[in-house]
Amino acid sequence: MPQRGALFFFREEAATDLLRLAQALLASTGGARVSSALRTECPDRTWRAFQAYEDLNVTWQSIGDELTIDTALSHYRPPGYLMLSIEPCALAEDVRTAVLEGIPEGIRHHFLPCRAWLTIGEHDIFEAAENYDGTYFGRAVLSIRFVGYHTPHDWAEFRRLVFDLPAIVAVRQRIEAAIGPVKTAVHWDM
């Protein structure tokens, strides 16, 4: 079974200028292009579906690959949401390096978050790998997550350490300078 994890930085506060904030966030990443874009046309209800033991499948529409940022953002259609993979991404490399250098291999194992995904529009952030009933982190209007394959040997210790790493604090500061206050979460997926 594939394993992966992600570090999330997300804004919950609604914004009338969401696309402008998304542009500012994208500019802060150092990414110049969107390698892949996907969208939904319906609102995210995955947390409610999870709690009710309903099907969690979301129908995604592929917008395309290798898009300019402006072209990708033009496909945002509320109440749905838009997911953009940003590559290359200097901020993702900063996250990867921070984890590689700041968390001992005995804790992180092979987990290195290195790929950036931006999500625009209301979406739930939760996970159900550690807690059978799920852990709900929040409902974001804008988020960036840094994804990596594998999971750490020690999930709790990784989570305790990661957001206190000086380089991760600096990443958060860059994100908050672009979009305002954010919450954070570590998410595992099995």
C-alpha cells in the first residue's frame, strides 16, 4: 500500500480577493509554472462524507499540464476548487532541505516532502491514518502542501519537531507574508 505524507500551510479566513492571494502565494514559492492542474465543479464535502462513512471519491477534471500560472488560475470556478502542482518550486526545495538536515533519519525515515501543491477554494484538511475516526484540521480557502512519499518511523516525533525547524518557520513567514495568517498540519495517507 502506498504511503505518503504532507505538510500543510492553510488559510481558513474567507477572502474576497482569493485569486490575488493565490497569485501572491504562487509568487512566494519561486515556482514559474504549473506542471499539472485539476479542478472540481462541486464543493468539497469529504470530511462530512468521511464522518458518515460515505464514498469519498471526488470527480476531478484535468485542466492540463505545463500551464502558465495565469492560465491555470483562470480555471478556478467556485463553489468547486482548483489544485495546482508547482514545479520546479524553490519553496518546496527549502522544505525538503529543512527536513533532511533538521530531522534525524531515525525519525523521518525516507519521508522528505518535496513537491508543492496549491489548492484554491474551500476544501477540508483532515487525515484518518493515525486516528480511525479521523483528525480534522480545518476548512481552508487556500492552502499549500508539500508532499513526499513514505512516512516517518515516528509520526508523533516528526510532527512535534517539524514546524519548529528554523527553515520551516522561515517558510511559514514567507507564506504568511503572501496570504496572511495560516494554520499548519501534518497529514499521513496510507
